[in-house]
Amino acid sequence: MLNIRFYALLHDLQLFIVKHFSLNQCQSLSIIINLNIQELHHNIKDLYTIIIINIIIIVVIHFILVDLFQMACSNIRYGAGVTREIGMDLQNMGARNVCLMTDRTLSQLPPVGVVLDSLTKHGVKYKIYEDVRVEPTDKSFKAAIDFAKQGHFDVYVAVGGGSVIDTCKAANLYASHPEAEFLDFVNAPIGKGKPITATLKPLIAVPTTAGTGSETTGVAIFDFENLKAKTGIANRALKPTLGMVDPLHTLHMPSRVAANSGFDVLCHALESFTALPYYLRSPCPSNPINRPAYQGSNPISDVWARHALKIVAKYLKRAVRDAGDVEARSSMHLASVFAGIGFGNAGVHLCHGMSYPIAGNVKTHRAKGYNVEHPIVVTINCITLPFKNLGSVRFFFFSTKSKDDAGRVLADTLRSFLYDLEVEDGLSSIGYTKEDIPSLVKGTIPQERVTKLSPRAHTEEDLTALFAASMKLY
């Protein structure tokens, strides 16, 4: 009789789960409850106690797990020569005082020239800021912010790669919050991670590289010099109003920039696809304004990530080897947008988290193809990281009979990509030694905004082993 009552209660419990939880959470709860029943059945004679324990588990999970996700993306306009329309867009917005941000190299190249011609043709008043730092720091962000505050601009235009677009986002943000301290909006635990409450000015992004996807996201990344690691600001309010994706601009990318930015696309897509699922992320925010930009893998982001991976597999090598291959360069530009929409909502995880101290601690290495006077590292080393559930990813890069070996085969495939495109051979080739590993681990630990989305838990010992394995790749 006791067993009959027990299973009747269990049935009622299952009906409650189906009614009040999402499908994914139902599956997770079923696994947890079944494991608890199997375990507790051997240790607790009172079966009603088992029911009570599992009810407690359900209540706890209901309040800490997230059962929804939110998609946000900039408007995107794509096409060869589309940049010529920017003057009309600004005129239509009623722009009276435009801030145009770029860097010193790009200011002498056709992409900026096309924008300036369009602004002049349509009588748009502007001021240009060309001191954006490639791989920006908190110091370079602050310089751009000061320029923006003094200019009292009503629209922003960013012409460049991720460094330019991210710097312009930060300038727009803090000019719209003139009383804010710099760390107010920087991601916790490094900054305060406060919600953005004021309305930002319109921002038009004109990307000139095929990598960061910054024209689609609400994220601005910089090197925090005191910490010697990258961090950033992440909020949907930062999203550009419009991304003007003109594939003609990518024809000016040097081969090494095409390779490094292409691998950025690859990592964005892979990491968003393999991130912790949104329904396992916690805690659930008490207010939608506190919902993070990076929410975990979800069905919509997966669509964009898959498509980006297919394009990368087909066109990355061609885009690197032939700057005149318009089809390949144009396709990689679209892949950057697709991956940006994916990771801009799902997030990235351990690969990016570990890359931040690599970039922040670089000593003397200067990446080829970048006209800068300071050391930078732009390649994300991702092939030694532990991915999970990669069964479907294999269709984009390779074939394997078993999901169990998908991670290993993927790592070998990525290693082959890196080798074929002559990317530096691991951390040792850019000036790091095993003695640097403790500082790299230390710089990774505060990056919990992204590392907590890793599909597998990790310890400091795990990070140490991963950095050690990344010293040499080939």
C-alpha cells in the first residue's frame, strides 16, 4: 500500500513539473529526481521523505534556474557599396553634430574616405576622432569618452574593426551618463556592473574586418591595465542602431588580419553553440533590466552559430590566401555578423575567458599585419579547451562515427586550420613561458561573466593544465 501511495504521489509530482517547467527543465528535473529516487531508496525507508526531498529540490531549482532567454540584435544592412548611403541615413535622423570614430591607419584608407564623402555630400556636420587604440585599454577608452563628453554629439559613427566600434560604444555610453564613474558599468566583479538607465544616442557601425561582430552586439571589450587582463561592458543598450556591412571594406584587410579575425568568427560560433544552455544558467534575475547580455546557448543563437560555422569551413582559407577573392571575403563578413548575433545573445565561455589575460600580459609580441606601436596578441587559442556535446558540430568540419571522439577530432581539425594558415605555434611563440602560467590563471579567474558559461566546470588546476597544453600546438 505504501508503494502504491508513493508512486501516486510521484505521478502527481511529474504532472506538476510538466505544467510549470519548460521542456528542457523538465528533462533536467527528471534526471535529478530519478537519480535521487535511486539513491535515496536505498538509504531512506520512509518513501514520503523521498517525495519531500524532491519537492524541495524542485522549489530550489524553480527559483534559481532561468527558463527564458531574450534575443537582441542591431539592424543590419548588407551589400557592396552600402556605405554610400550613410550620409542619407544621418540626414534622415536629423543629425546635427556627428562624432566619427576611427583609428589613424584607417583614416587614410578608402572605408573612411567613402563615409566622409557621403557625409559631405549630404551636408552632415561632423568631428572626427582618429586616436582609437587597436586593442583598446581603459586609458584609451577614457580619452575617447572625454572627447565625446566635450563634443555634445547627437549621433555616433564608428568606422573600423572591433576596437573602433567598442571604443565608440563606450564613448556613447559615458557621454550619456556624464556623472557615472568608469567602473560603474564595467562587468562585475572587476567593475560594479550597474544597469544602464539613460537612453544612448544612435550609433552607426561600419565594420572593416570580418571577425568581432561588434556591429551586432551590446559588448565593448578593453584591456584593464591594472589587472593585466581584458574585461568589458555588456549591455543590450550598447548595441549599434545600424550595422552597415559593406564587403568591399574587407578587401583592404592584410592576410594576417583576415586570418586572425576569421578565427575570431570561428571561436564566437563554436563557443556560443557549446555554451551552457540558457535553462541551466543561474541565478534568475529579479528584474528584466538585470538580465545579462550573455544568456547561454539557445535555439535561436544555435541557428546563427551553425550557419557561421558552415561559412567558415568553406571560405576562411580562401579569404586569407587571396585578398581579391570577393566571394570569400564577402562570405566571411556575413559569417562575422551571423556569429555576432549568436554569441551576442548566447555568450562565449572558457576560450575567451582564458584569452583575456593572454592579451593583457603580452610583453613584446607584435602581431603581423597590424600597424601599431604597442605589443598585441589577437589570436584566440581555443583548440585545447574541453568542449561538450559536439556531435552536430562534426558535420561542419569533419566526419566521425562517434560523438565521444568529436572533441578530439575537432581539436585536430582546428589545429590543422591554424597550421595551414601559419598562425603562431602556441603561447611560447608569442613570448610566454611556463613561468607565466600562474599569472595567466590569476587573470582568468575574474572573468566569470564568460567562464561561468563553460559547459564543464573547471578548477585552477584545470586552467593551469590548459595553459600548459597551449604553449605549443603543432
